Amino acid sequence: MGIRSRSVSSINGLTMHVLEAGFERTVKEKARGRIMLLHGFPELAYSWRKVMLPLAQAGYHVIAPDQRGYGQTTGWDGGYDGDVASFRPLNLVQDALALVNAMGWRSVDAVVGHDYGSTVAAWCALVRPDVFKSVVMMSAPFAGPPALGFDTADAAPGGALNATKAPPSAWSGSRLHDDLAGLPRPRKHYQWYYSTREAEGNMRHAPQGIHAFLRAYYHHKSADWQANKPFKLKDASAGELAKMPTYYLMDLHQGMAETVAHEMPSASETAQCQWLTDGELSVYSAAYAATGFQGPLNWYRCSTSDLLNSDLKLFSGRTIDVPSCFIAGASDWGTYQKPGAFEAMQQTACTQMTRCQLVEGAGHWVQQEQPQAVVALLLAFFSRADLPLA
């Protein structure tokens, strides 16, 4: 009640499904804060249901789209052998920009992203600060654009380069995957698994069924899973990365369906889960049963491909210069999954970062697990960033 659903056509080749709250378009719009919410994986615009109305009641016009590859948004290529490049980060930014334009807006006062949506939100703010006036990143720190070599002209051929380097990522080092596979407990990185052909079928046709698969996936990454006690890793070596739970560093010979099945909550735990009731979970399971996972997984294929994400180097050295903040669950390993990224976001990538807040009682799904705390943090940030109210 109070959240409207509609489809908007001609959005960079998409017909985009959008949830909207806080302003009836039948009334002439005056000065009012405009907020765009971008979800992550495996989520939907529906993932913002608990924060949209409180933000609208605070005077903001709030929109949340099903992003490319998700939910009721159509017009994207869902094949493994299809148009993978359409899922690269800069095209996702173009999707967001096209939606802003379609709304008849010149800008939004804040773009808020969660999980992979955090990455899209960060790129929105970096590439078009004139349109995206501030940014909130949730559960996935942004370390800045990939670096180009700097002051390398006089380096000897084959010698060491004096290159400007980004902080080490979870996939730095040519031997990392072999090192992970060679551990006493052989492992593999989930983003590379998501980039394989078999990943989509493993999840869409999970032996336990798609509904139970998603229940276990959400539980495993939430504060309800008591073993989620994240900490800073020393580096991106295989041994350090393997300290993370198996939803990030999977057992080598298991798919994600089998990985999360080991942590399926009991019937009583499921019944006690108030932040994601079985009825709410049914919205997700129905959506993914209908469209599958390949569209969202193509986002990961772009992130793991040097060829598909090479255009990001155009922004080497650029920073996010609009007001920014970071919110994540205190029980969320996402803050630390890329060693050095959390620190780089605060020290170099964002020049006007006002706050980094880890919310107690929340894991990865912070805006669903602790919506009241998230709303309070968002409103505090919006006030500090001088966003207008109605």
C-alpha cells in the first residue's frame, strides 16, 4: 500500500519496471528531493519495499527499478551466448540515466545502491556527478576506477613498471585460481563460478527447488547465520580469501545450489524470520523462476572479463566528488571480500565521504534486515548533503 508499480518504455532499449513512492504525477511537481534506489543480486526493486514509504513520508520522491536482467524489466538478452556487453557497468549507468530523463528530471539528489547496485550507483556518481548529486553505497565498497600505468615511458622493456595501482582485488594475481584449487580444502571464487555456463542451470534448477535455494542463500548471508563474523583480511592471497564463508569462496566441486543447501535454515528458523517472510520470498522465487538467473549473472561475467570492462579505465584517476556514504551490516562479509577496497573507498576513491556505518543485527541484506536503522542513516545523510525536502 502506497507504493506504485508501472513500466517505463524506451530506457536504453528496455521497458523498465519501476516501483515509485512519494509523489503522484497528477500533481505538478515542485522542489522535492528525488531518490533512485538500485538493487543487487539476487534481488529486485521489491528489495527496497521497507524503506521506500518512510523515505516518501519524509518528503522524497523515490523510484526503484528492476535493473537490466531482473524481474519485470524486459528488452535484455538473457542468453549465455547473447549480448553480454550490454550488462557492462557503463551501460547500466546509461540505463539509470535514461530512466532519470524519462521521468522528466534533470538530476536526482541521491542514488542509493546495494550489493552490485552499489557499484552501479558509484559509477553513476563518478561518471555523471551533474545528474547524480550524491551517492550511498551499501554492502559493496567502491575502490575507484581500474588504474592505468603511470610514469612508465622510461621503464626498461620487461622491467618493473612504476604503475599507479588499485588496491588488490579478490582476483588479482594470475595464479590465484590455481592457488585456491590447490588449498587443502580446494576452493573457487564465486564470481568466476557465476561467469560459467553451468551456473544458471545449477541455480534455476536447484535440486531443492528455487524457493528453497533462495531461502538458504538469503539465510546464509544474513545475520541469522551465526557464523557470519567478518573481519579484515590481510591480503588477497588464496589462504586469506579462503577464510571467508563458502558463499564467497565455494568448495571447488560444488555449485551454488549445493553450497547453500548445507546451511538451509530449519522450519522453526524460517518461521521466525520476520525480515523475509515466506510470502515475501515467494515474490523473489516467482520472479527468478520466470526469468532465470542468466541476465544477472552476465553482470558478473563483465566484472571478471578484462575485455568487457576495459572501458572503465577511461576514468583512471577520477574520484567520486559528490557527497557519499557507506552502509553495511556488521555481520556482512561484503565489506571485506575485496581486501583493501573498504579503506581505498574512504581514503582515495571518495573525496566527500561523510560516514561509514556498519549496522548491528544485519548481514548482507541490510535494508531488509534492519530497515529502520537504514532509513535513519539515509535521512541523516540526506540532511547533511543538503538534499531538498518538499
